[in-house]
Amino acid sequence: MQTVSRYLLSNVVIGYINGYHGRNSKVYNRRITLHKGVSTPISFTFKNEDQKAQDVTSKTFEFNVIDSETKKSVLTRNLTILDDGSTTSTKGTAKVTITAGDLLSFDAKFYNFSVREVISDGSTTYNQVTYADTSYTAGGTLEVLEGAYPDAVNSTTISSFTGNGPLSKTSSSIDAKPGLNNNKALHTIAVYTNDFSGSLRIRGTMSSLPEINDWFDITVDGGSSPITFSSSTAVTNYNFYGVYQLVRFSWGNDAGNTGTVDKILYRQ
């Protein structure tokens, strides 16, 4: 049996607020690593030149991630001041959590980050520097990594429907990715309707080059096939299961109805 160690750690970063940092010098601060597909909590400790935690009870700090190529901010979050149990004040610790959703649009590469204090004197709000080390370096380095965890996959958008199918409107064939979906075999759809009364059929096939008779109806959770709508203007979600080579979607109006299925988002 293979035994692999895993460590439950928080990213801790030391930020210096003020004072001459000649004593107890810290030469550098370590790089933060974020993994796509999971959330990562990062805690910051704020100290002075004597390495003593500072009171941050009433302070506001802003965490920024900057694209190292474009020099533009790509993520901004306020830090949450943490209660350290002190009876008089909270000494030196704040936290931010970078979620998997925050990283969806991030490329796997190096970024810069900074933390600034947001100060308001009642009439004016301004930003004040905090330092990453005792050499007055304001920025730090952050690396976004991928591959350690499953990453979110964009849904397939189906918005074009023709007349070649079992109902009046039918989509093209969509790859159901049987090689990737052979475990739980879960498929999900979100159906966007506009004053639609009628039926929707989900159809699948095991053939990569299907003839008309190779297609069969697929039943969603709850056993409904086809799915029926009545004057629906909403987004409705459904699940279905199975390993298919291709799927497609057909819909048709009830008599007298002119509503539409505007699009379907499909994820397998």
C-alpha cells in the first residue's frame, strides 16, 4: 500500500506596517501557491520592526493580485480580521480565502500580490503601503498551479436548433465524452425557456456515426420523457445518467404556443 503524507496548512504571510526594520531583519517572504479547483485560505500576520504583532482590530486591509504581464489587478479582496482571543485587542492576524471560483479565469502562471491598508480620516479615504519583508518590498509572488485537483469545465451552450429531428426543433449532435463519463455517468442540463409550452426530448446514441434509428430517448431524474413545459419563462435544471457517444436535444411547441427554448447549457 502506498502511503502519501498530506499536510493541512494555512498560507501565512508576514506584513510590516511601520518603523525602521534594521533589527530582526526578514530578508524575504515565501511565495504563495494557489491550486485551481479548490479554495485556499491565506492568513497574514502584521508585525513591526521588532517582530511584534500589531493591533489591527479597527484596520481595513485589501489584498490584490496583479497579472505580472499586463500589470492589471485581476482579483481584489478585503481581509477579515481574526479574533485571537485577546481581551483588549486583536493582535496581528487577518485572513482571506481565494475560492475555486475566483481562479476559474486564471492561467497557471506567476502573479504578483500586495496588501495595502485602507485608511479613512472621516473625509478622505486613501491607501497606505504594507511591506512584504524588512527591505521595504511592497509586493510578493503568487503562483497559480493546475493539475493537482479536477478543474471546473465550462458547459456546452446549445442555442441553434434546426428542423431535422423527432420534434420541430432539434440541436446538432454533441459529444457526450463516454471515456470521461464512465464512472457516475452524470449529465446535467439547464434549459432556458421563454413563454414556452411544449415538450423537450433528450436523445442519445451509442454510435459515432448514427443513423436516424440509432437515436433513443433519455429519461431525466423523476422518470419524465419527454419533459413538458407550460408557459415557462425560467431556467430549469435536470439530471440524467448514462454513457453515450452523442446526445442531442429536440423541442416542439404545443398547439397555439409561440414560445421558445432559447438555449440549453449541457455539462457531462
